[in-house]
Amino acid sequence: MRHEDPSTSRRAMVVLVAGLLAITTVPLLVSSSMQAVLSRTAIVVAESGNPLLATAPRVVTLFFPMWGGLSMAAGAALLVVARPIARAEAWAQPAAVGLLAIPSITGAFLSGPTMFFAREAAPNFVAILLIGLVPYFILLLSGPGSKGEKLAKFFVFLFLGVTAAWSFSNGGSSLRMLMARPEGQVLNAGNYGFLLGIPAVMLGVVLVILAIPILAARKRAGRLLASSGLLTIAAGTSTFFLTHPGIMEFPVGILLAGLTLALVAIPSIGGRLVEEGTGGRSQPAPA
């Protein structure tokens, strides 16, 4: 008969609760946030006189439900992996870390439009963030490991999520401004900057999110995938910035991608997160 370790059982319970909240509570919070933002959009656009904000409702109704749906799917998957976590199956905990990144990024993404259009709805995205981040770091920082390794984990995985959320926000706001272009207007350098940068940034975000569970499993492939995604984000965001130098969110996005890439690449930080013998040079085969 197989006995479960109390520590893995506690982690499984954390994952189970997070999964239930992601399925039941996060969609309600996303819907409430969307309603609050949409109800204030017309007022804010009229007060600002900025025509580039006019397409904000289209972007909100596209991306808010998308992230809400992704969080629900992640919650359902968390319910499935809770039992393997309790049984200490090696693949389960890294998978749960990757799944918990989804509601975490959802809350972070919602923060931008919410704070701009409807600050009174801020508790919604804070609650979503906590539903994802608290179990995310519980899993990452529990179990064996030196203080230095756990500190490296904290900063690397924090910045991976922050960079993904910020970069997705940059891609979404770029799409909003591109859609605000008058119909029939000849494409200019700014439009091409958006057209080239949006797919690059969004692809980079996907790569970073996919890298999180692989890196949590201490695999060198996760480090490489994260680096590829961060470089892609930096390249796409640089396209935004070069064609729209007055928008400060773009240089911040470049800075975040560069800082996170440095954390992943530095051997004393990112190198701590992979299994010995898989983070650097290949080891010679035994004679």
C-alpha cells in the first residue's frame, strides 16, 4: 500500500482549492471587471478626447473573456493534477506551476485596463492575482533547496510572469491603436511597427508561458525556451518603440524582457534552476 507524504498532501490541497477558485470565482471576477471597464469607457474617451481609445471596448471584449476562459481551463487541469501531486509524481508539480501562471497573468493583464478605466474594480484583479500567485509560489518555494536557490526561483519566476503580462498588455494596446486607424488610410511607419511587432510579442509571450512549467521541472529546455521567448518579446517591443518612441510602456517592456533574460541566463541565478549536468556544458559519457 502506498502512503502519501503529508507535505505533498498539503500541496495537493492547495492546488485543489486554487483549481476550484479558478473555475468558479475567476470567471465572475473577470466578467465584473469587464462590465466595469466597458461602462466607463465611453466617459473616459469623451473626457480624454483621444481617438485611439475608441477601440478599447473591442480589445476588452476580445481579451478579457479569453483570459477568463484560459483560467477556467487551467483550473480544470489543476483538479486533475492534484491527485498526482499528492502521490509525489515528478511531473505533476511543475505542471501545476505552469497552470497557476495562467490566472496570475490574467490578474496582471486585467490590472492595466481596470486601473485606467475603472479603478473602483481594482479588488477584482487583485483577487485573481492572489488566486494564482499564492499557490504558484507555495509550490515553487516548498520542498528541499538552499536559500539561494529559492531566492533565484522567486525572482526568475516572478519576472517571467510579470514580463509575459506586461508584454501581452503592450500587444493588446498596440492592436487597439492599430484598429483605431481610419479605414482606407495608407499604412505609415507606425502602422507597420504594430503589424510587425504584435505577432512577435504575442508569440514571445506564448513561449515564455510554455517555458514556466518546463523550467519548474528543472529542465535545460525550459531555460532555452524562456530565453527564446524573451528575445522575441524584446525584438517585437523594440519595433513598437522605434516607431512610437513617445509611449513609455514600450521601453519598460524592453527593460523587463532584458532584465528577465539576464536572470535566466546568469549561471548563479538561472543556472541554479536546472538539474546539475543539464544547465551548461554536456557531461562526457562514462568510459
